Amino acid sequence: MRSWLLIPAGNPARLAKATDLPADVMVIDFHSSGEVTGRDERELAAGWLENQRAAGAPFKRWVRIRPVNAPQWREDLAAVMSAEPDGVIMTGVENPDDVRRLGSEIYELEQRHGMALNSVPLVLELGATARGSLATERLALDPHPRVAGVTWDPAMLARDIGSAATPGKIGWPTPLAHVRAQVVLVAKALGVFALEAPCPVWRDLEAFERACALARRDGFDAMAATHPAQLAEINRRFTPTEAERALAAQVVALYDAAPSANMLSLEGRIIDRAQLARAKRMLARA
């Protein structure tokens, strides 16, 4: 799942175009759709998700909801769960209790709609506030079984701390760079994927290519997009190379031959089960 396209909930034109775009994941975004979500917007989003599920869409169908301390998050989530989304991006995460609260809510909705229990994974969007930024280590030490990935929101964080950072510029002020690094470290500590935040630059192709290259270099496994023009470069940049796939296959083969081993040697280097998990994720998205 290399490219994640954010689509504002309740935008019929964007939803209609989405089915022909090369994103690996389409994200119905309630968090950026405004302070209030109406019944029509929820029905549109749920209907689109259900139609794509019935049609066997080639992309994953996720939703991005408001923080659990904000109004309407529960109503938005309830409206789309009948369509069995492939996952939920949780915004405004400030502590492990927030994650447990959402996990319990999803569990009840899975039961209500006859879904397999614990089948809906979460991506945690960390560090949207100064307070949330300070909680990232706690989330790594108190993992929730639903967590499949970790991401962040630099624009929200910049507003919260009064940073003069301009969204889309390459390079981050120190506080934002610290949170970005923490997101990668938390993801690797948990054995899940790191999703880079979207870069609002899309007309300046050279600048966007640099942003993608930096994300790949720094350990991110995928990247979100806000414009269809960004998808091709994200897919190109985050597709594993032949050499990377070959190395990952070697790691998996070694552990298949020694399934009880904790650490093994590969070409003079020590590898462990964290590298095995990364190898499996890479082969799954290759």
C-alpha cells in the first residue's frame, strides 16, 4: 500500500473520479471535510464505500475520522462501518487510552454488522498537538493489537505550536522534524508501516520528487496524497527495487528454514525478527 489518496467526505465529484486513479488506498476523509458532517454526506460516503466493495475495487477503502475528543467522530464512524471499510485512520491521538476507546467502539460495530471481530485495523496519526507529540513513546510502549501503521499531521502541529513552517516546503523546523522522526521510530518499534504525511506541493514536480525521496530515505514505507497528480511519483518511489525484493525474499527464506530462531546470519550480517517483519511487508506490497 504505497499511495494513500485523501478524499474529502461528501465530495461527489472527487469520489466519482477516484475509481479511475492509481492509488493503492482511497481514504474517505471526515476530518478535513469541515466542522459538521451532515446526513447526506455520511450516506454518500457509506454508499461509495459499499459500492466499491461490491464491485471488487482494486484499491483498499479506508476512512479518516475526527479525534475521539471531538464532536461527531462516533456518528461518522457508525455511518460507514456497515460498508466494512478496510481500515480507519485515527486522528488526534494523544494517549493509549484514546486508541483503546476507539478500538472498543469498532469492536461493538463489528459485532453489530456481523464482521469478523478485530478485522478493522488502525493507522494512528500522531503528534497533531504539542501534547500528543509528547505521548508518542507511550504509544510505542503500550501497543494496541489493531495498529497496522503510524502517520502524522505536520500542518496541524505547526498551527498548534505557532510554527512558521510553510506546508510543502522541503525541510522541517526542529520541533516538526523531531515528531516526524518519532513517527518512524514508533512504527519500527511496533513492527508496523510508517506513512508519510501528504505534501501539498504538486505543480512543482521537482520539489515533490525530493519530498518523496526524503520520505523513502528516512524510513517511511508509504506516503499520503491530496492530489491525483502526486500518485504516480509516490507509486514509483515506494515500489521496492529488484535488489530490495531479492534481499527480503532471502530473509523470509532463512526464517522459513529456522522458524524458532530469534537471530540469524545473512551474508555476514545479523538479522532479527524485526527485519523479518519488514521483509514480509515489503514482499506484500511489491
